[in-house]
Amino acid sequence: MITVLYALLYYVAFIVFAAGVAYRVWGYWKTPAPAVIPTTPAPVTRTGVVWRMFKEVAFFESLWKSNKWIWIFAMMFHLSLWLILIRHARYFVQPVPTLITLAQPFGKYAGIFFVLGGLGLFARRILVSRVRYISSPSDYLMLLMFILIGFSGLMMTFVNKPDVVGVKAFFLGLMTFNWQPLPTDFGVLVHLGLVALFLIIFPFSKLVHAPGVFFSPTRNMVDNPREKFHPVPWLPSIDEVVYDEPPGKK
Amino acid sequence: MAEEEKVVEELTTQEALTDPLYVPEPVDGAAAHIKSFPAAPEFQEKLGYPGERPDNWQEVALNKMQDLRGKFRSFRLFLDICVKCGACTDKCHYFMGTADPKNMPVARADLIRSVYRRYFTLPGKWFPSLVGARELTEEVLDEWYTYYFQCSECRRCSVYCPYGIDTAEITMAAREILDSVGVGMKYTNEIIGKVYDIGNNLGLQAPALKATMEDLEEEIEEDTGVKVRIPVDEPADILLIPPSADFFAEPHIDGFIGYAKVFHAAGVKWTISTYASEAANFAMFIGSYENMRRIAQRIRREAIRLGVKRIIIGECGHAWRAAYQFLNTLAGPFDFLDPNYPVPQHICEFTWDLIQEGKLRFDKSQNDHLTLTFHDSCNVARASRMGKYPGGQFDIPRNIIKAVCNNYYDMPEDTIKEATLCCGGGGGLLTDDLMELRKKGGSPRMKALKQVTEEYGVNKMAAICAICKTQFSKIMPYNGYAMDDIMSVHQLVSNAIVLPGSEQEAELDGTADESGDSEQAKEDA
Ligand code: HEM
Ligand code: SF4
Ligand code: SF4
Ligand code: SF4
């Protein structure tokens, strides 16, 4: 029964996530950036822009300039997230590639930093009056969700080990449409339930910042408005404009 | 009132009065009473907007929002991806100066984001209070008008946001939405109308402009003994487009004299135009590309009519942005101009090239009574470039100043260049009805200036923005400076330049030993 429920939940979650993100990204893709508006100083070459974006995504360069506390917690949170994601790949592929096996111990301890980073961000939200002012309930709940995902994961890793072979069989079964029973430990159910929730809200929430950052015109444009002609796609061509007459000639 | 006391308390501690980047505790509603005058119907209509608010204004506003989401990726994306990290919350000079939390960039954007969520996203439709979504009501509209006219579109927030969210883009869109329901701002919209009718923001008619230029020619001749011409509406190689404030405001006009002298010394054929006598483009402030183009295309028309090869823009911050980022895009292509020069070119680029080529001669001692600093105008700093490499917009004006002055010091590093603090009067806010906001928004810059005054004895600040200059000449007297402690960069050039055949040249060459001055300038840079 629980297996069926979670199996269906994961199919739905995956479809919502994939279709939702694709829809969002498609929207950003097809909407024009009608003028060249990078925040300057900005790179004057495409390679320069790739480097700028890399520094932004990998090291949160602007955030570093901005606020060291947020930067530390955000780095803890996101770096751990990537390590954790890599570690989790072992549940979805068989045999497990060596690289992923090598990443296992890192991913394991990253979980701790993930939760600490999340707690740090949560504390900021409550303690700094400016950040409290701009937070809505969803901002707290979302952090709480990640902290709980991390916490339930840590419990399973360090305290109450569930049948991970069974969990892997369940996910491989989902992928091959050959369902296998899901071990029904409490930890597994909470962890997987929250992850499904996370997948479902991703495309409808601020979490779209992850794909969105790559589309930001103030960061991804080459600073070349003088060198290159970029007409505004939705304005008529310059040959069709009507000029104002000088004052005397009206 | 208790709130007012809180604001006063928050903003008058020793730290608050001296630290340029002091971050106050937010005091709700602290700037809610600061409001600009709305535009009269006739001025709205001239710009293609309804004169009055229509009955179905909500519908019109939401349709406009949808329209803009389809036209501007910035607007669409920025409404979605803000994670409310708070990194931008202490970066806006209007928040620093007023303590009103709605002047924190993210909170300013949230004024419209909350409405976007309510009508355009599922969570906002289903669980409005969970995600901070709200209906578009009368009060919301009022709040938009108040706080979107407390943003100078300076882009400081966009430097510090991890996604480059530029609240200026949101402000522009918000103003366009407001205009679309007949709620416009008097100052910006009347001025745009004047450009359409007459050709410049000041409403200066062609005959008056010509007369002023003749007076200036006489003035220069009296000072130097050289007949420096200021051609008006003549066929030429270079079309100079200055902000119209350069024609008679102080200290702008002294900068204009500087341009004229530089052109004269360079021996180029140049002209100004009475039809395109305005570099400023206030339509940028209200986010209207249609109106922005209508102003920009005047420059194109004159460039063709006068048969010029190059377009050079005078000292003005947002005008340089309007020219640098938008002129080619909106009124281009300019393939009929000389491809050896960028279109458009900044007057500082022009002057700096000449200095490097050793074509200008200076007597730096003429500026020895001044100790200078330079205010990076935000639109130049964060929305444009000068020269070939990123950051040239910081170096070139400083290089020019150092080539003509002996005493120069920068303000603290975290208040200049890309981190520069707005003068407080940009973005279409340079109007007397917003004087309180202008003083408060300018206070971080004033505090930074005071630091270098105390440390190095700086007594003058130079700028390359017409709005900055006007704004500073108004607010500096409240901060212990004189009105004329703000100077044009080309005013300094004008002081020091030694024109061939001038009285200054004769004097200098009488004492001979300083003749290597332009060489000196090259080395100093
Ligand atoms: C390209 C990838 C990504 C980049 C560049 C990025 C960057 C950032 C930055 C700079 C922040 C602001 C600092 C902070 O509050 O932590 C942030 C916040 C956040 N990110 Fe990401 N992120 C990425 C991917 C992700 C992914 C995949 C997730 C979730 C699965 C995620 C979840 C979050 C959350 C929940 C916050 C808000 C934290 C808070 O409420 O304070 N991010 N992200
Ligand atoms: S810095 Fe950017 S993402 Fe963070 S709160 Fe401000 S606008 Fe939002
Ligand atoms: S653009 Fe400038 S004035 Fe506007 S919110 Fe950002 S920092 Fe403040
Ligand atoms: S007036 Fe000057 S400082 Fe202020 S917004 Fe414009 S360029 Fe920036």
C-alpha cells in the first residue's frame, strides 16, 4: 500500500518537476532581453561572460562582495547540497561508478554542513530585522523543509540505518517500471515524502533561481551595445519611425 | 509621533552621522509621506498614456504587467527568482537615508512582486498569505506611486544581488504600469513633453540657445584672448550632444566651456544642434522604450541632417547610459558614421585620447587651490563603459582629473566605482517636491565626502553628471559645503588648458620652464 502511494507520488513529483522547470525555462528563453544591460563593469567577450557566470554560480561572487555571513551559510548550504546530490546518485545507477563511490564519505559529512548552513540561514531570517521584514511564511517553511530533509537523512546515516538496498531497489524499480517494495522505516518515509514535496514546489517557487540565474541579463550579457547592433525585437524598424518636427514647422 | 521619533533616533547617533554605509534599523512607514506631484492629464496624453485613471484600472494594470513580462526578460525573471536572501537590504541609499524598509531593494520589488504572485502564480492564487501575495487595491497603487518614485534606478542593488536582480528594472516597469493607468509623475513627464515640443528638457528655444552660445564665445575670448567658436546647427564632423543643463546651470556651464576649448585645441569641426539639444532621456526613467526612442531618434535625425561623422555626448550620468546602452539599439544602426570611432563616444573618451596623444597643453597649477575627489555617477559606473576595457569608466575621468590637477584623493573604496553611492537625485527625482528624500538619499555620499575632507583636506568634488551636479549644489550647503564645491570635470580641464595663442600661453612661455606640461600629464596618468 505505502509502496504504491510513494511510487505514484514519485511519478507525479517527477513529472511536475520536469515539466514545470521546462516551462519556466522556456518562458525565460523566449522572452527577449531587448537592450544590452549587464551590470558594469562587465566582460566584453563571450568567454569573459562564461567566466563571470562561473564565479557567480560556483563561488557566489556578488554575495561575497555583499555580505560575508550570508555567503558563509549559503556556501555551506549549497556546496553540501551538490555533494549530497552526487552521493545520492548511487541510488539511481547500477553499477555505481567509481567517482560516485569516492564521493561517498564527503557526501556523508556534507549532510551535517547542509543542516548547519540551513540553520544559519534560518537564524538570520529570524534575527536580522531587515531579513525578517522581507520573509513570508513560505520562506521559513522552505528552509525548514530542507533542514528536515537533511536532519532525517542524517538520522538514517548515523543513527538508525534503514535497509538502503531495499530503497535502491525501489528507485531502480520505479525507473524500469518494475515496482519493488519500499522499506517502511519512519525515517525513510519522512525523508522521501519531503523530497517529493520539494520536487513538486520547485518550479512554482523561488527555487527556480537555480536555472534562472543563468538567464539573468545583468550577468549573462556581453557588454557590447556600441560594437554590435541589437535592435529591440518588438519595436518597428528605424526606417518606419516618424520624427517630431522642429517647433517652427508644426 | 512615536514613529518619527524612532526615525530621528535611528538616524542621528554618532555612528549614523559619520559612517557612510551606516545601516539603520527599519522603521515602518518612515518615508511614506514623501510623495512627488502627479502629472496633469495633458502631459500624460502627450506621452501616449491615458490622462485619467480608467474605471477598469486594475485590469489595465494587470494586462500591462503581462505585456511587460513578455517584452522584458529582466522583469519576468526578477519577479520569479529572488530568494529573499537579504543581501541587498542594506545597499540602497534611500533605505540608509530614510530607514523605511520599503526602500530596501527587495522590499521595493516586493511591492509589485506580491501582486504578480497573486494573479500570475498558482501558489499566489491558492495560498496568498503563505507566499506574501496580495490583491491590487487602491492602497497598493498608492504605495507603488510613493515608493517607485523613491528609487533613483542607480543599480547599486544589482551589483550585490547573487542573481544580479536589478531593482531599477522593476522600478522602470512599475512606472510604465503606473503610466498605463494614467498615474504619472509631473516632473519626468512634463520634461519629456518639452523635449518633443522644443528639443530639450529646459524648454530652451533655438534663438535663446544661439544667443547664449554667442555670450559664451565672448566670455571665453575675454578670459583667454582666443576666439573659440561654438557652432550651432552647422554641418560638421562631430555632433556634440550635451545635457541641456550644460547651457546655463552652474557648474555645468563651466564644463561646457571646457568642451569648447578642447574641441578648439583639437582643431576639429564640431557643432551642437538646437533640435537635438538634449542628451538626457527621461523616458528611460519611466521605463518607456517607445518614448525613449522618440527622444533618441532626434539625435539620429540631426546626425544625418548635419552630415556628421561622430556623435559625442557631454557630461551626464543617465544620459550616458541612455546613449551607451540604448542609442544604437533604439535609433541605430549608425553605419553612416565613421566606423573608426564608437557610437556614441563620451566627451571624456575624446579628451583623454587627446591627452594621451599629447595634443593638449595644461598648466596644472591653475587648479592648485583645489583638492579634489571624484563622484562616480551611478549610471556611468554600473550601466556603461568608457574606453576599451571594463572599468574604463572609472579610470578615464580620474586620469583626466589627474592630468589637470595636482591634488586628488579618492573617497573610501566601498563608496566609489561599482560600489558608488548615488547623489540622491537621480532617476527622475530631481524635483523640489522630493527635497526631503533627496537630502536623505544623498546623505551617505555626503558622509563619504566628509571623511576625505577631514583626512586629506578635500574641498571640491568633481562629477560628470548633470543631475548629480544640480543635486549636489542643492544639498551640499546642508552638509557644510558651498554650492560651488561641486565641479564639472571639464571645468577643471577648462581651468588648466593652455590654448595656442592665448594669454595663458604667453604668460607660461615667458617663464619657459613649464613647457613640458602635456608630457607631464601623460606620465601622471
Ligand atoms: C545554479 C545553482 C544554484 C545557485 C547559483 C544558487 C545560489 C543561491 C544563492 C546565492 C542563494 C542566496 C543565499 C542564501 O540565502 O543561501 C540561494 C538561496 C537558496 N537556494 Fe540556491 N542556488 C543554486 C541551486 C539551488 C538548488 C538546486 C536548491 C535546492 C534544491 C537551492 C536552494 C536554495 C534555497 C532554499 C535558498 C534560500 C535560502 C534561504 O531561505 O535563506 N539552490 N541560492
Ligand atoms: S539580493 Fe537579490 S535575491 Fe537576495 S533578497 Fe535581494 S533581490 Fe532577492
Ligand atoms: S536601483 Fe538604487 S535606488 Fe533603486 S532600489 Fe536599487 S539601490 Fe535603491
Ligand atoms: S544623478 Fe548621478 S548619482 Fe544620481 S542616479 Fe544619476 S548618475 Fe547616479
